[in-house]
Amino acid sequence: MTIKRLAGFALFVAVVVSVLFGMTPNVTGQARAEAVTRTRLYVFDCGFITVADPKSFGLQKEEVVPWIDKISVASFLIVNPRGPFSGKPECCRMPRCSPETRAGLRKRSPQWRRRSRFQHFQPQGRANVTAAEEFSMTTRLQVVCFRTVTVIAVLASTLVAVGVLNARGVRVVSPVSTTAFAAEQAAPPSQEYLSRGDNGFFEVRIYPLKQNLIGNTYKFMNNVNTFQKETGMNIIGHFPDQDAGKYIWMRNYPNQAALDQRYRATYDSAVWKSGKLRGGITETGLAGSNVFLATATKYSMLQSPYVAKPESAMPGKEAKELAKLYAASADGDVPACGRCGSNPFIFEVTLHEVKPGMMDSYVTHMGENVFRPQEAKGIRVFAQLVAYAKVTSLSNGGTFVPENGTFISIRLFADEATRRKQEMAVGEDKEAVAKAAQAAGRAGLNTIVFSGHPSFYSQMQQ
């Protein structure tokens, strides 16, 4: 087949598909044999949209699954026998419906049952909508699907033609994509932090804390900490932020193989599966998890492997007393210790959302323009990390999901007074700093900041 004939064939396929699927059905006079006797709800699954911040949908990040950054989009068609439903049009589009909401719709109404490939639900009841009216409404939504098929078919046929042309040595580049192609060819190589942990990486775990159960959490995590050190885990420390309701802790691995081995030694062990690390309690005070695997940038003081300094691991008098108190507590007993510690040392963790494709510029901006001047003023910028994966399904050993839009910074302060004093010494214009960060790649003006304090069993105390 010559190139000219191939191009003509691709155009013919596109036209035929457009005629078959792209035209609007003529529903005049068409009706089903029997009249519709029940009210109906059609639910159309329209895929997903990627959401950087769920606040735009009236949700807080704590209210959604941490590792999911997508919200499902659905179209609803209500066939109401008594006219417009609550004064609204009969064809309603509701793009903010989440998977949990759709699942809840089915659970709350057991009498609803699926009837067709359009997820047609039919409740028990009476109705007097004519079949012609219903068919007219459903075909209007079907046209959207047909036109989608048309677009896909046109693209597919075009790709086939382009593929054959390229195979024959003909370079096909559209005028629109010429600039993008040139930019792609001139793109710099990936930075070292995108090596996905080949030279060592860190695991940052952030768990939601349940209120008034910190004593339970400490009993469980103290046992976990002791056991995991025996299985080879390199734990940097535990830093709960009780004011924000978060439990933060970190681990370090030399490579992915070491992580796999340590995960198996820990989570596949008889000790872990037996539940004895709970210390006889049923409620650990932890709810969910947000786990990042991240590599250090070249600007980061924290590098792999992490080796704790003896002076930073020196526990204070209060920590030693709490350790004795918990060691003496029997299974099922939780020491009454209030907030269970008052170490003023601050382990400040900040999560930055970065726009797609701008991580390189954001890392450079934060390393050179933000944190370097802060370090010159005495602020301890402990870590600058780029997340490359999230870990889900922790109860089953972990599933790794790619992540490319999170930058994590960690600063250390002796106490709150020191933090205020040092930040005032830097003298930053908060608004100017935020705008510069946005220009460098930050998605939005705000970041998520947690101010953790060492637990009595944390490897890092100061």
C-alpha cells in the first residue's frame, strides 16, 4: 500500500466511524413496546480527574484516603414521573461524586438493582413516564459516549498512519508539537534524586492520631520500635504532633532490596502477626497512614546512610522516667501520663505540593534561595527530600505507588522560642517568599506543616 493510499484509508475510517457513531439519533416517534412504570436513576461513570487539593471540593485532606489524588466523575440521569425533580432539570450532572458516595448510594437503598450496562437502577414504586420520554433523555447522554468513540477512532487511525510513515523513514511532526519536540530533545538529564533510592532513601510515615489515646499509641509504638530495631530497621526517630493529631516517624534504607528484606522480616513475622506488640490493648490510637519513600537532594544535610549522633540520641530525665513507667506496665494497662512527655525539641516537617514537571526548579529554588540563607542565620535545615513513591496496603506488606509531586523539608529547633527568634532573624517577607516559591513550581501558596516532638523512645531526642 502506497503512502498516499494509506493516508486516504485512514481518512476513510475516520469518516465512516463519524457517520456511524457521531450523529445524533433521531428519537422522534421512537418508543419501546411497553410503557415505563417505575422511576429510574441512571449513573454514568465518566472516569477520574486528578485533584491536587481536595479543599476545592469542600474536603479536607484528612477526610480522604491519603495516597489517592483522583476523584471520580459521574453523570446522573433521573427519570421522574412527576416532572422536574425538586425543581431541577431531569438530566442532572454531578461531577463531585466520590467512589465512596456511589458505593453508599447502593448500600443505603437495598431495593435498588442494576438493570443495564449504563448502571441503570430501578427502585420499587410507581411512575407514569412514557417510554418515548425516557428514550429521548437517555439517547442524549449516549451521544456523548458515541462522540467520544469517534474521537478515539480518528486518533487511532491517525496514529496507525503516522506509525507506518515513520517506519518508512518519513518524520511526521505537526506544527503544534514542533516546539515541544525540540524542548524534549534538549531536556537536561534527570537529577540524582530521581534515582528512586539506588543510593539510599528515606521513609517518612505520617499517621492520623485519635484524640486522648496518646498513651495507647506510645505503648504500641514503643513495642514496635524495640521489635523493628531487632529486625534491622534503621529508625531515625518518632515525633508525634499532638496538636495537629499526627504521628510522624522516619526510617532509612540503603536500597530497595534492603527494604523488601526488612519488610518481610518485620511484617511477615510471627511476632507481628500475633498482635502481641499491642501490649494487650485493642485500640492503638492510630487511624490510617500516609507513607512516602523519598531521596535526599544534593542540598540536604540528611544523606543516606543515616548515622545518629550520640549527643542527639541522649534521652532526658523525663524520657528515662517514662521508659521505666511503660516497661513496668502490664499487658492491657496504659500508664496515665497525660501528654506522655514535654520535650520542647521541634521536628518540623513540611509537605510541599509541586506542579508537574517543575520539581527540578523547585528543588534548586528551595536549596539555594530559601534554605541556604536560613542556614546562614543558624536554622538547622535537617532534610530536603523528594518523594518518588507512596506505600499503600500496609497490612499486606505494602504496595508501591509512583509519586512525583511532593517535596519534603525538615527543620530542627531547640524549642518554640528559638524557632520564633531564628525566623525573625532571617527577616523574610512571607508573601514575597510564597510568590517566589509559586513561580519556582509550588502548587498553591500554602504548605502543610507539622511540628512534632520526640517520644520518650525516639532515637533522636535533641
